[in-house]
Amino acid sequence: MKKNLCGLFLIGFMMLSGIAGAETILADFTGIPTSGTSPLDVQFYDLSKGTPSGWAWYFGDETYREAWIRQNVSSGWEGRNNHNSVAMPDGSIVLTGGHYYGGQTGIIVRNDTWQSTDKGFTWILQNNSSGWTERELHSSVVLSDGSIVLMGGQGVGGAKNDVWRSEDHGVTWTQVKPNDDVGWPARMSHSSVAMPDGSIVLTGGYITSARMNDVWRSEDKGATWTELTPPIERDPWGDWTSGGANWSPRHNHCSVAMPDGSIVLMGGYAAVPLPSGAKNDTWRSTDNGATWILQNGSSGWKGRFDFSCAAMPDGSIVIMGGGIGGSPGFTKDVWRSTNNGVTWTQLPDAGWTARGYHSSVVMPDGSIVLMGGWDSNHYFNDTWRFQPAGSSSKNPRHTYTGIAGKKFNVSLQVYNGNGYNSTRKTEYICIGVSALPLPGFANRPTDPDGDCIYEDLNANGRLDFADVVLYFNQMTWIAAHEPIPAFDLNGNGRIDFADIVALFNEI
């Protein structure tokens, strides 16, 4: 079966570069062999263009059960919640705003900016008063040019809809949109993602006395915005009645931009439809947020808000912690989806204290770094790191095990000081079965294209018309003696004339 028929797709992640004119890196790899019986030993080779200095391999059988490592128990910035953070193309982290408890002075909302260049071990104050007013519950993204765009939030005077941009890792900031009545209504507790095409998509949040389910998009780094969903209608009491996206109005949800350009949105706190409270639904959009499809109405994890989420280089999604209401109020559980949120698997609980209102980022090396948060009693300023990648070697070797027919996606993210790039090859590795030589032949059939289907029936090392003739002549024998999945070219679960036609079409 040809690779494009068995589901091999190459998916390139957006390459982020913060240095104009920097050499572009482009991830690519090969593996030898790509099919065989279990245990299957595969040698991988990096074929990436450019000069990567680091590699994060995902072989498709990672369990994500590694322990979280504490990077810093007290990170320099005051323990806080409702802050935001982004991972930069060069591998640094930039953290902005939030609030902390100042003792007798009470709650203090900040407009500071901090940076870590060593995955959260140490932190440097970039700007103690960043130009934008003090705020929390804002959002921020990193664009393909390496700039940070910060949006909205809550501060003195209420919710905001201004937009700010930094081109120097948060040292200085420039306002690109004022706090006014233009564009999306001022809000907090919304979610934003940077798309592969360079646009920004903002979803939901909380405005004065109302939750939102609208979706807005900017194609000019946050200066102007277009509403993608129908305008929201409300009754005289301010309650939502219609409009917006088909997920319920909510705030403190989480969203991620996926490698295929889709957006996946999860959880949050909603008031309608009843019952109100923390949500555990998952939604997906394939058109920048204009329309949405329900992936799972009850995703397995407890309904939650103020949690964090991450889109991983292998195409999976990880959610962490958050508020769940009631007692104990917060959680430290971790869940993962490998199919865009359709199903979820619980991972081991994290080593950090149960919390919400924290932030997390995915690093160029494929690790997750989590920062700060709150658990009703404590404001945290610790930093934790989780690394699930299968290997960081340039040319690793990996052994696959499993039942016949099992296929594995393989992903590689490469990076250097200027940026990173990822590629994913779906169903790239296949565990096959051992076939018998056909009558009149001494050698076993072979699999020229590595898809666990034996097209080379006469074992001459290539697919040709002689194989089609042999299949036709020995179809009854194949059905009686060979493992059917290895010769079922059309995938209908049996050996028949349609398989001969499929084999002919591959020549």
C-alpha cells in the first residue's frame, strides 16, 4: 500500500525566529527500517536543514509518566496568580503581570515582566513597570517574528481591551491598540492562541457581569480585530440568549493551537446552560474559530477552570491542575489527549502542590515548564519542569514492541538559539507479521514501502506486474495460509479480488 494511502502525513509546526535574517531550520528525519516484526529496532537519522543544536524526539510510544522536577522553589518574582507566560523562540520564558498578597497592603496587582533563560532555574527582572497598566487575567502569545503580544485583563478601572507588543523579550512595550470601544469588548479570563498563519485568535472571557463565547481574530499583530462568530444577544438582565460560538459562554478556559492549524478549547467556568459551574467539555475549530465541533461533552477529567494546557510537538494535548470547586478546591492531576481532545488519558499526578491560576509553556526542547499559582492559602513562586520526549540525541536508536499491525507516529522538534521547527510523520513505524513463502518460492514476501503490507509477493525486492499475477494465481492459498492483515491491501478484512486491483493500482 502506498504511504499516502496508509495515512502518512508530514505536519510542519511554525518555526519561530526572533532574529531577522537568521538561518531557517526545517525539521526532517528518516528511520531504518520502518516496518518489521516485534521487537523492531529502528535507527533514526536527523535530516533537518539548517544548524539545529538540540533535538526532541517522540517515537509514538511515550507514556508521559516521567516525574516533574522542581527547578526553583522561590523564583525571584513574588508568589502570584493570574499571571501569564510565553516561551520564546530562543528557549527563554517571559512572565508578565498577575497579583500577589502584599500583607497589610492587601492584594497587589503588578505590571512587571520577568525572563528566564535556563528553563526556570533563575529569573531576571526585565521591566518593573512595563508601560501597560497593572493587570491580571490577561493573555499573551508569541508571533513568528519573535514578538510578544499581550491582550486585555483586569486592573485598576476594571476590564481592559488594550493590546501591547514587545520585540525585546519584554524589556520595552509598545501599545498597538488603546483601551477603547473598538474591537472586542474589554474583558479578563479569556484565552488567546497564535496561529500558524501569524494571526491571533481570542476566545471567550468575562466582561462586566457577563461571560462570553465570542471569537475574534487579528491579522496585524493585535492592532485590529474581526469578530468571527455571530454577535452576542442578551436579554434586559444581561443574560446571554444567542450568538457567539456554539460552546457555552465561559471564562478561565484554556485553548491551544494545534500543528494542523486547528484550535482546541477546553473547560472553563460557565453559567448557562444549567447547571452552571466548571466545565469538562472539549471543542475544536478548523477554520480559525469561526465554527466549532464538540469533541467530547464530558472529557473524563473533572470540570475545571484556571488550569493550564499545552500543545506538544507530538500533536498531543496536556492539561494540568486548576480549580474544580468544592473541597479540596484545586487539583494537581494531569491528563493527555492524542486525538485532538476526543478522548483523554489520566497521567500520574504532578509533584507540585495542587493549584490553579498558574501558567505553563512548552519549550523548544519539548518540555513543559509550570510557574506560580494559588491554592486558596498560598501564592506560589516555584517553577517546575516536565520532560516527556523519548530522546534528545541527534540520531537515536529505538526499539518498538507491540502486536502485529500496530503503527506509531514519530515526531521530531529541532531547535537552536534562533528558533525551532517540528515535523510529524503519522503511522511511520509499523509492527508487521511474519509471512510464508508463496508456493514455488524460497524467500518470504517483502514490504517495499514499509507499511506492513506485503506487496512484493515473489520476493524479488520490488513491486511489479509479476506480483499482481502471482496474487491472482495464489489468492485462495494466501487466504488459507497467510496472515490476512499483511495481504489485505484494501483494508476490508478479507482476501478478495479487490486486493488484486489495489495491488495493480500501486504499480
